[in-house]
Amino acid sequence: MTNELQNDLLIRACRRQNVERTPVWIMRQAGRYLPEYRAIREKNDFLTMCRTPELAAEITLQPVDIIGVDAAIIFSDILVVPEAMGMSLQFHEGRGPVFEHPLRTQADFDALQRVDIATELGYVLDALGLVRKALSGRVPLIGFAGAPWTLAAYMVEGQGSRNFVEIKKVMYCAPKMLTRLLDQLSNAVADYLIAQAAAGAQVLQVFDSWAGMLTPAHFHEFSLPYLKKIVEKVKPTGVPIIVFARDAGHSFQALADIGADVLSVSWEEDLATARMAVQGKVALQGNVDPCVLFSNPEIIRKEVVRCLQVFGGEPGHVFNLGHGILPQTPVANARAFVDAVKEESRRTRTLLEKQSN
Amino acid sequence: MTNELQNDLLIRACRRQNVERTPVWIMRQAGRYLPEYRAIREKNDFLTMCRTPELAAEITLQPVDIIGVDAAIIFSDILVVPEAMGMSLQFHEGRGPVFEHPLRTQADFDALQRVDIATELGYVLDALGLVRKALSGRVPLIGFAGAPWTLAAYMVEGQGSRNFVEIKKVMYCAPKMLTRLLDQLSNAVADYLIAQAAAGAQVLQVFDSWAGMLTPAHFHEFSLPYLKKIVEKVKPTGVPIIVFARDAGHSFQALADIGADVLSVSWEEDLATARMAVQGKVALQGNVDPCVLFSNPEIIRKEVVRCLQVFGGEPGHVFNLGHGILPQTPVANARAFVDAVKEESRRTRTLLEKQSN
């Protein structure tokens, strides 16, 4: 399938193969900073946008055309999996997605249903198909899912949280109830990612957005094993897998051994340190501070160069921000960021080739 | 002055001297989780409590009596320094302290005044005196201040922030304006800490609560040098200095060299890793997850033991949470935490002594 790709830079970078220049995409690139996105959002609520394949496909394609990224990522939300397990999901303006009835009792946990991906999440698979068709090989398409720990945290808290007291209570007082949920989620997420690959996703990313809410010891107990389980199940699809365990830099070494192709590095981490820790076992993605995009093209280029220098033209780097692009980001700066990566990384490669000739 | 102390465990632990058991105190121990605090808070607004020496002293003493910690920490707020520089501070319920007119223009920056500690912050010094008298040597008294980076972030944002876009704009686009402010703040904070020592503080802590909002490279540029400057200026007082650079675990090695006596370790970091990084140059403080206090005394004791084991009875450990105690924490659990540290650390020491005899 990837043979038809006109731009397969991302695929090759994920596999640590040589590339003419570093591929670049942006987490949340199909989002609120784009006026074209906001125009659709004005007429539809967030969950309708996720659930309507035509809308999701249109939004997914926007940044490919507008800012020139080297990949599309399907427009969706990580919480569609718990929703498919029977949890009612609402979207509250300003608060983001909220579960009306968070998991609090044993009965709540027991009521969760096994997910039938094709029927419950068919709308995402349909959107992937539409995007693949529309892209017709211009750039690869990324599918994604939330990591078990992050999903469990949302399901118990009911929404984003500052201190995650509720999920921590479960973790400390009823760890078996939590690990059973994490097992359930691992299976559902793995099945979902496999289905996305079958539906056309050419790269897969697992978002463990709340990995940083665990102590390092608890990360090893309640997140890492489940990430590993998912990667092992999805690996046979042959689709490259990116794992983003946000703020879990303490565990890069361990993360490099779970079988993922790429680790995404938060902006709070030092990319050179991450590179040393993973010892060439995986490619790295990242990791410019999203706030750089509030400066100007000149400063953006400087930060891009600083980040590129960590790899010095060597393979195994997927350029990205170290976290999602912020809603107030000027579009021109997002474009300047993408352009700077393309130009500067090509320049570095050309210099390297001249030196080796 | 410290000679009169009946309990000087904290002082000795800060200096990495032998102790019979590990001293313990809790960040935000004089705070909302205590009904006795809430009783005072109901009748007074937060800033009045800070500014009235009798109230501040009373609140400071509460946790010494109620939960039995090995130190008192003066009740105050890190934002009193920018306030003394001329910024109007308000306290909004639910949002915490807010600067009405955050620094945005060159003129805003230029308008900041040099602080005369004795006149502007005399109320804190008076409170320290009252507490010292009331304690009459029972436990040492800790003074504190905010770190320049964290204060600058608050002054530019105007309040706590999720992404710190405004201060980052200044950092990227006008770094000289920022470093000038950081210099000003370093001087004011150092003077303030020296004055606190003179007024009776027996240990000093610098809170860089937003250190984790900087990339590692920017932490080295915009936080570390200013922390170092403060420590160098305050060092001659002879009062032990604790530096809490929250979520800056990437820089433990560098932080161990700025001259501080103790580094406080966030709960998100691995204490054993921190210990290896600092190579015995400083004592370490921390680092139990504040959410553990929502479990029960048995689980709390298990986590306390896990944390104590990193030091295995060796000196240089100040027990604490890895961040401030949360407002909804049950008081009984805070007490169970303090008791567990006292009992378990004494037990470890006794075992060690038996082994060496």
C-alpha cells in the first residue's frame, strides 16, 4: 500500500531509513488554529465532527493543503474507545469532552462492554478510507488511539484533571480493579489500531497523554506493560508505530524496548538525552516547544535548526512539536515552521553528502 | 540561634549530618486541608492572612501542633515580592492570586520598583519573629521565596497558566527584557531571604514552581543562573538553603553544583535517580506523591518505606511530599504520614546500628 506513496518520508524515517530531508507533521495539526477548521466547527459540534466521516475527512485533509505537512492524521478523539465501551461522552464548551458518569464503583467497572470495532467505531474506519482516497498517495495517513493508562484516567476522572485524585485513589486502594481495566483497554485499543491499519492507516500513534501523572515506578507498573502489549499485538500489521508517553522521559530506555518504531519526545525533555537513552533502537519524534510558534519565522527557524542538529542529518528523526499545536497559533507561523524543517533539513543532508564525497 | 533547638533534625539532615530518624515536613502544611486553617480563612481573605503577622504566625504553628511535623514554614505567598515591586495583587476565589496589570510592555517592565524589604515586607519579618517566639525552639522555622523564573512567569502571565504563552513570547522575542527582570528579581529575592534569616528563619527554601515549563536548554539559560546567584548571595548567612526546581529532574546534576544544601525532588521524578545524579553533593528532599494521602494509613506507610529505602538510613534525606499537600487531604492521613516517617526511619536507623555493632 505504501508503494503508491509519492511522499513516503515519514514511513522511511519511522524505519530509520535514509531520507532526503526530515519529514514533519504537527500534533493537533487539524485543529482550532485553522480558520478552515473553525468554519466547520461553527456549524457542527465536536462529537458530530468526529462521527461524520465526510467532515472528519475534510478536517484531516486541511493541514496537508494549508501548511504542507508530510502526513495527515485522522481527525478523531482518543475517548471514542471508552465511548464504544458504553460510556456516555459529552462535549462541554471550554471543558472539552466529559464522561457524564465516570467510573467510580465496582459496578461501573463491571458494566463496561467489549467493543465491536466494526460496528461501534466504523465511522472512524470510514473516515480513514475517505481520506486515503482523497490523498491518493500524496502523503501517508496516521491513525491513532489513546493509551490504556490515559484512557483509564479519563474514565475514572470523567474529564481532564489537575491532580488526578480519583484515578490515584483507585490505583493505590484497588490496583487490581485498575489493572483489569487496563487489560480490557489494551485489547480494545490493539483491535482498534489493527482495524485502522486495515482501513488505510499507514502509521499508528498511541497517545499516553497522562503518562506524566504517574511516578516513574507507577509508570512501569500501570502504563508501560500495557503499551508493550498493544505494540506486540499491532506489530504484525507491519505499520510503523509511534508511542507518545508524555513527560515520561525518565523511562526512555525502557520505552525503547517495547517494540515501537518511534518514540515521541515531549518538549519538556532534552532530545539529545533521549537519543542517548534509546541507543538507536527506535526513531524519535519531536520536540520543539509549541510556544515557539508564537514568535516569528526567524526565531522559529533558529529553534528548528537547534532541534535538527541533535540528529545532524542522521536518520531516525520525525520532526514535530513536543506537544499539540496551541489553538491561538498564527497559521503563518505554523507554515513557517514546516517550511523551515523542509529547507533546513535538506540543507543539512546536502552538506553531509558533499562532505562524504 | 539553632543551638536552642530541641529538635534540630531538619538542620542536621540539610547538612547531611547523622540523625536518629529522618525529619519530615510537608509543603503547604499550613493550608486548606486543616479545619483550623479554614476557620481563620472564613473570616479573613487570603492576602489579609499573609499581611497580618498574628494571623500568619497562628497559621504557621497549626501543623506543628496538629500533625507533628519537624519544622514550621512561615505562612506567606511567593507573590509578595512582585507586589513589593509595585504590582497590584488580588486574590480571586478559585483562581488564586492574580496580578491586575500583568507585565506586557517595556513600560510595564521599567515601572518596577526596587524593593525596600524592611518597609515593604516587614510584615513577613514580623511574623517570623512571632513564630520563633511561640515555637521557643520546639522545631526550626523555614522561610521561603519564589525563584526568579517562576515570579517572572507569574508577573507576565498575571496568574497561573496552562501553557505560559505570554512569558514564552517574551522569552523568545525579547530575551534581554526577560533577563533584566530575572536579574532584578534575583537581587530582590536574595535580599528578602537574607532578611528572613535575620528575622529568625533557620532554613530557607526557594520555590521554582514553574521550572518544568522551560525546556531543559531554557532552564539552563533562564532559571539555573539566577538560582545560583541567589544561593551565592544568601550562603554567607549560614542558613541551609533548599532549592525546589519542580519538574527539572533533567538538571539534577547541574543543580547539585549551585551551592544549595538540599534539592527538593518532585514526585514525578525517581528519587534513586536523583540521588545518583547529585553524587552526595547535596541532601535531597521528598518525594512521595501527594495523592497517596487519599488512601489509608497502611498504604501510606508502604509508600513511606519505599521512599526511605532509597536512603537506607544514610544521612542527607529530608522527608516530604513531592509537591504541596492537596486541599481535600484527610487530616488523619497527613498525621499517619508524619507518624510513619518518624517510626519507620527510626526503625531503619536502629537496625543499621545493630548491624554495625
